[in-house]
Amino acid sequence: MESAKQREKRNSFSVEDLRRNLPCPEQHNSMEADKAAVSEKQQVCMLKKEYMEAFENIFREHYDTIHHLETNKLSNVAKMFAQLLYTDSLLWSVLECIKLSEDTTTSPSRIFIKIFFQALCEYMSLAKLNARLKDRTLQPFFEGLLPQDNPWNTCFAINFFTSM
């Protein structure tokens, strides 16, 4: 019988292990082929806060370098992170890295955001996603998604989300 200490050791990963050993959906041509890996990522995120934080950093790194991925792989990454957010395997604070304006986004990052939110809507339902986006406690994390710093950026964000 496995002791608690042995179980903890078996469930122990270094942050580098998370980056290196867990396959990312960007390595696959379809999200269907990676459902098991997404499930594994969800379980790892739930093990320790440290792992969740590591995946939050991986989200930020992926978003910052999303322009290096081809569209199909970009789509798979967006859907994976949407699933992790939906299942509360990631905190909504990961979205603070997104600054939605014409100057701060590229075509690939806009595609990522679009697919990400479409997947969230599919997983959560529009009503639940809308409620989450209106949650006052989460508003600081959404400031970049709906910028109010100048009218051009506000208009751009409104048009972006309206076009979805």
C-alpha cells in the first residue's frame, strides 16, 4: 500500500518538469488528440498552488510569443488555456497580461483572444461568462481587455468583441 509520503513524492514536479515534460497542444494538430494531456494539466494545477502559478506563467509566455505559432496550433493552445480557466485550474488573473488595442496586439494575438473567448463561452455558456466578466472582484484583471485609457482603444475593444 502506498504511503502518503510516497504519493506526495509521485505527485511532485519541479516547475521545469511542467514546462519540459507535459506535452502542449501546440505539438498536436488537433485538440481532440490532446484531451488527455489537458486533463493531466488540470490535475497538476490542482495539486499545488506552485503548479498553478507555473501554468499561469506559461500562459503569459505563450501569449507573449503566440505570433510564433501557426494558426491551428495557436487555436489548440487557446482552447487548452480556456479549459484550464473554466475548470478553475488557472486564476482569472492570468488575463491581466492581455492589453487589447490596435497597437498592443498582433493578428495572431487577436486570433488567440478570439478563440480563447469563444471556447470559454462554449465551456461556460454566455450567461455564466458574462456574469464572470461583470464580477467586481475580477475587474482589475480585465482592464486590458476593455481599456478605458483613451477612446480609440475603447472603440477598438468594443468592435473586436462585437465582431465575435
